[in-house]
Amino acid sequence: MKLTIITISKNFSFDLIKTLKSVNNQSIEPFQHIVVVSGISDDNIIYLSTNHSISYRYFIYNKDSSIYNGMNLAFNITYGNYLYFLNSGDIFYNNDCIKLIKNKFLQYPNTIFLFQTLQVYNDLSFLRYPLNYLYKLKMYPSHQGFIVPFNSHNISFYLFNENNYISADSEWMKKLLLLYDSITFDNIISIFYLGGISNFPTIKTIKLKYKTNMFYLEIIKYIFRKIVGLRNYYRIIFLINGCEKV
């Protein structure tokens, strides 16, 4: 198995360094780690090159701040036969996650792997999903637990829809789930910190979902978040969706 990890960061931050160190600490090295960073100064480029270069890591400094544009750029130098996105701020659950992926690959080649993730906001942690709801990983996959076979000769098929500003990753995963067999595992592979555009309803997300079937739901979610506060919003939403508080 040749695993390529892709990390996208909209700027240079401690969150990015945390993700780089999480990859470095794995007991088995990935085949590639592609890191795409936008909005970065020359001094920070020198810092990354000096302190975080490693044989399997490739840096791309992107002028476009779009996360999905960065993902598409990374495909041009992706040569692994399995692909995983671990974005800035995301970390592996422990130091043996790549080893776990390799063992699953030996058992189930050419298959999408769907792993559990921990979704965290301050002192709250939610398991997505517990055993009783594990089937939901195929219905509502999380890219932090999604590992897919990759064919570098067919890059166009893997490209993200950059016009879908909020949920292009969900659209992308569901498309790939139609192409490959998939299997779910009751192993936690990563820790994902909440607060990004895909799970934090704002006036911006409402505008982006205008003329979609999610527009009115996004308004309801925004009003609900304003009433109960962000902490209670996450607590209630994730419990309703079947995630387990841990």
C-alpha cells in the first residue's frame, strides 16, 4: 500500500504544525504527504522548509485560498494508490493509524475504508459513529475517516467541484462510494476539531446555500445556534444525529 496524505491549510498556523507533527509521529511513514498552504509569508515558507521538510513531504504554496482548489492542486503530484485527507488542525488518533490502514488494505484491497472519528469542541467530544450507528458512516461519511483507492492516470475523475463552496467534500465522497466497494470499521482514526464552515452555520453559509434545498434548514440551524449557543448547539445536533458523547 502506498498511502498519500493531503493536508490543506488556508494559512500558516499552529494548527498546521500540529497536523505535520501528527504525521511525523506515525509508526509507519506514508508514501507521500502533500501540504498545500495559502496566504503564507516568505518567512513562514522558510520556516516550514527548514523545520518541517521530510523525505516524503511536498509543500505547495497556493495563491487561491479555496480549500477545494488546494485539494485539486494536490492531485497533480499524488502518486499513492490510496488517498487520505488530514487537513490543518486534524490529527491522527494515535501513532499506529497508518499501520492500521495498511493492515486493512492487505485484507480488503481496492476498497474504500470508512473509520470512526472523534469530533471535538472545547471540552466536548463526540464519536462519529458508535457501534449501534456505524452504518451511518456510509450515509454521512466524514473525510477525516475516509480512505479511498486512487488512480493517478484518472485524475479528472477525482477532482472536487469547486463551485460547491460548503459541501464539495461530501459530494466527492458520495461519488466515490458509487464506484468502489466500501467497508466500515469500528476503529477511531482521527480527531477533528469543530468550527469549520461545513458544521458552523453563519450568515455566510446561509448565502452560499441560497437556491439549494438546504437553504431553509441552514436558516433554522443558524437561529437555533444563536439561541442556545455554539456549545449546546453541537451537543444537541450531534446527539440527535446518533453521535456518542465520550
